[in-house]
Amino acid sequence: MKNIIECKDIKKTYGSGGTEVVVLRGITFSIREGEFVAIMGPSGSGKSTLMHILGALDTPTSGEYFLDGKDVSKLSEDELADIRREKIGFVFQSFNLLPRTSVLRNVSLPLIYANMPKEDREVIAAKALTDAAFPEAFWSYHSNQISGGMMQRVAIARSLVNNPALILADEPTGNLDSKTGEIVLHTFQALNMQHGKTIVLITHESYVAQHADRIIHILDGNIVTDEKNPKKLVARNEKNIPNDNT
Amino acid sequence: MTTRDLFEETYGAVTVNKVRSGLTMLGIVIGIASVIALVAVGQGTQSSIQSSIASLGANLIMVTPGAQRTFGSNVRGAAGGSETLTPSDAAAIESVSNVAAVAPEISGRYQVIYKTNNTNTTVLGTTAAYEQVRNTSIDTGSFITDTDNANSNRIAVIGPTVLQALFAPSADASATPAMAIGNTIKIKGIQFTVVGVTVAKGGSGFNNQDDMIYVPLGAAQHYLLGSSAYLTEVDVEAATQDSMAQVQADITTLLLGDHKIADPTKADFTVLNQASIVSTASSVTSTFTTLLAAIAAISLLVGGIGIMNMMLTTVTERTREIGLRKAIGAKKTDITTQFLAESVMLTFTGGVAGVALGWLAAVLISSFAGIATSVSVPYIFLAFGVSAAIGIIFGYYPARRAAGLNPIEALRYE
């Protein structure tokens, strides 16, 4: 199994001179293809900054970051955009779907920037929605007409359409109640186990982190622990997906 | 992003908030419509003035009594007030080379009576050449002939306005030329027989060639104005357009010699050619058109600022969407293009609606206010171009602002 993520002594500082704030103090780790990793830490620990670097939204001040074998630590803004389009699927805490736009169109949005024809986009988006266990009856609904749990599944489907090397989920259950959160976690586990997707989940809740194969703890910009999760929880899959407004 | 996707995304974004897009577009609609309508009024006025001057006659040179107006001189003899041109001047002008025809004129205003109808109109004494020189056409009957002139026959050719004033059977029935031919009218109490009616030329005010009675020059001198009457004008037709300058110069030299005037600036007559009248009138009306267009352009500018305002609001509102688009791989140029496309779509649609509205306004202005309008095709294309340009100019700053957003901050934006 090749390494999808390889971080070597990543440091990140904001500001300069007297007001300099060091957020990451030298992070080194790697993630292999097909792993389900949770990055845990309290707020202020630097996990969000790490996520931005892993997601090619930002570059480290120093250190090297290889994503799928490619050094992305010193790329320009537009080159980073290409990397994100080709290699990364994002799932955000607040879903970030386009309002008043159909589920299908939301899911196929990343492919627009890959200049893919509409017919091909919709085939791929339909498959992604099926993989994310999103019921077909709601495909033509507008994204603001469905419940929070459903919205997060749309977001997961959207993260799948470009067939990314890495799915990066930032507090994906943060805006959901425990029951719908469970369904979302189940979806991630299914994607990881059945489709072999590499997933990095960023969270501050240890219950959520327990669903991953491996947990990395971050505190004050350093990795404190990085170990296999011996007591991995398996999320329950509710047969009936509730369409309530959570 | 393909063009089709760009169009779909843009259409979706513009139609999401229909009321706001519509109101913003309204600024451009009004701006473009006012440019189209006001320029149409300006150009219509210009072309109607030019055509009424052109209808005076082809290659026309007018010699009038009174001093030439020159720079530095504030004194000018009232037109027709000076008595310097004589029939012998007119005869002398005929010998100038490249002169096709010469029509001397004397005129006065008289009360004209037919049975119980009467009207006050201009009576013009002239010769047969007038018909050719002044581009006058006869509807029914005939114009003054050389024989009429030689014999000072008491015959009259009347304009259509005079025809209606004297021969209309009742207030709401109009007269036909046949009702007039052969009948006798009284001008200043003297009987003249109507032999012809001219075709309506249009025109208004003091230049109305329809409200006129033409009589032989000899008859006018003999019966109306007195045999020693001076000419009020001599109309000369040059043989060709190119010879006009030469004819004008030769007439000036000839008359200066005949009138024994050494200093051309003290000439007691004025030689005007039609082209110079047209160019003077054109420069006045084109200034007028420019002024109207400038006023309309201000409203277009205000519309453009409205677009910019809305686009800035949109960018702020959609900060998270921009963040997301960047996170899933949109480049700066993708975001810039998308927001520019939105503002151009707004202004271009506004431009199309504005052209239609402006055209409609121009048609309504001509039909209700009676002002001639002419919607010019180049201005329509210009209006489309300007509206698209406004979209680009006023959309550029908001689009750059959107494209420059940091994706991390944009995603976090509340």
C-alpha cells in the first residue's frame, strides 16, 4: 500500500516578528491508501490548520507535504486549486451546499471545473449518490428542502465525484444530532471498507474518533499520540433515513 | 468550465433573486432606453431640418439684400429691409458661367379673398424659372409661364395650405385642387385667376412653402407692389454641385462691381449657398444630439453603479459559496469569469430591454408629440456594446474581490 499522505516536519506560523504565533511545531506522519484516520484535538490545538494544509487550502511555513506522491508544500494558489480538484474531496461541518440548487447539481459541481460534459457529470454524480446511500427519490430536491443528515450525505457524495485520493472530513457530525451523526459515520465506514476510500476525519469528539482505524492526537501543535484504534466502533445503519429537520 | 456551464450557472445565480436582479437591471434599461430615445429625437430633428433645407432646391444659391454678417460686426440689415437688389441684377446673374437658372422674387403679405373665405398669406412674384430653381412641383394645373410674365397676366398658383383656407367647402371638409382651378381670388382687392396648385412640401413657420401664392413677377410689380419695387431675393441654381463655390464667388464679384462697392466687407447683399446652411444647421443639431446623449449617459452611469453595488452585495452574501467553489477546485479566473458573466448578463439583458423600450419611446414621441425621431442602427449596436462594457467595468471590481477571497476564511464566513 502506497502512502497517500506524507508529512515531514511541517511547521506553520502566522504573523511575524513580535506577534508571531506558532500553530504547528513540526508534524511528521504518513497515511497509507485505504486507511480511516481520525485527527483529534481540542480547539486551539492546530488541527484545523493541519486540515487546511492536508486539504491543499494552505501551504506550510516549512516542511514537506507529499499528497499522492506529489509535493504540494510549495505550490501556487492556482496549482493548489488543481490539486484540490483532482485529489481531494471535502466534507464540511456546515455542509456548504448551494441553496436553491438540486441535489444532483450540487453533487456534480466539482466536475464543472474539470470541464466534463453535463451528461457524463450526471452519470458520475448518480453513482456517487448511490455510494453515499442517498435515496434516489430526493435527487431532484433542492438542497434546502432536505434534512441535515441528508444534506451531509449530499456533501459526502459531492466529495466522491472526482474520485479523490483522499476524503477530508472536518467535523462532519458537528451540526447533527447523535442519531443522524451515526448514519453519516456509517456512510464513511462503508465507503472506507467497501470502496477502499482513504478518509481523514477531523474532530474534537472522542466518540466520533472511535469510529476510525487509527487516531492521531494533536495538542499545542504537536502530535502527542498516533496509534491504532483497538476498540473501533461500528456505526449502526438506520434502515429508515429520517427526513426531519435536525 | 465550459461556456454552457458558465451560462447555466450565471442564469441560475441571476434568477435566484429575481426582484433584486430586475430592479438592478432597470437602471440599465432606463439608461439605454433614454440614450436610444433621446438620440433618436436628436437625429430625427437633424434629418428633418436637413431634408427641409434640401427641399428648397438642388444646388441652390440665394442672393438676398442686406449686409453680409462678418465676425466683429454686430450690425446686420434686416432681411428684406434693404432695397438693393434690382431685376437688372437678376438679369446680370444669368450671364455668370455655370448658372442653370435664375429666379428673381418679390414678396409681400396680403389679405386674400375668395367668396366669403379669406386668409392672410405671402404673395410671391416670380418667373417661370422658380419652379425649377426651388424644386416646386405642380399638383394640378400649371405654373407661371414666360408668357404670363411678359404680359403681366393676373394669374395665381396657390399652395395647398392656401387652397384649404380659401376653397374648403366647410370647416370639416377639405378642398380638392379642382375646386380652385379657373376660379378668381382677390389679392389686395385685385382679381387673379387660379391656374395651378402646388404639391405639399411640408415645412413650418416662416419657411412654409405650402402657405404661399405665386404670381408672375410682372403682375406683382404692376398690381401689388409698384413697378419700382426692389427684389426680396434672387434664387440661383448652379449647374452642378461642384460649381457652387465658383458660382457663388462670381456672383459676389459681379454684384460688387455693379453696385460699385470696392470693399467686399461692405457688400449690400448676401450670397448664401444651401450647403453652408445645411452645415450650419447640422452643427447646431449635432450639438443638440450630443447634449441629449450626454444627459442620457449620466443615467447609464448611475445604472452601472447600481450593478456594482448589487454585485458587491452578492459577493458578500455568497462568500461561503465562493469558499466552497475554491475548495472543490475553482481557480481565480473561474470565479472572476463567473461573477463577470453575472454582471454582463444583467447589463446585456438590460441593454436589450432598454433598446426595445427606447425604440418604443421614440415611436410614441413621434406619434404623440409630433417630433420627428429616427432610431439609428449604429446607436443600437453601440447601446449593446456599452451595456456589455458597463457589465465588465462595473462587475470587474466585485469579481476580483470574489476571486481574491481566501478559501479558508471564505468557508468560515458567517
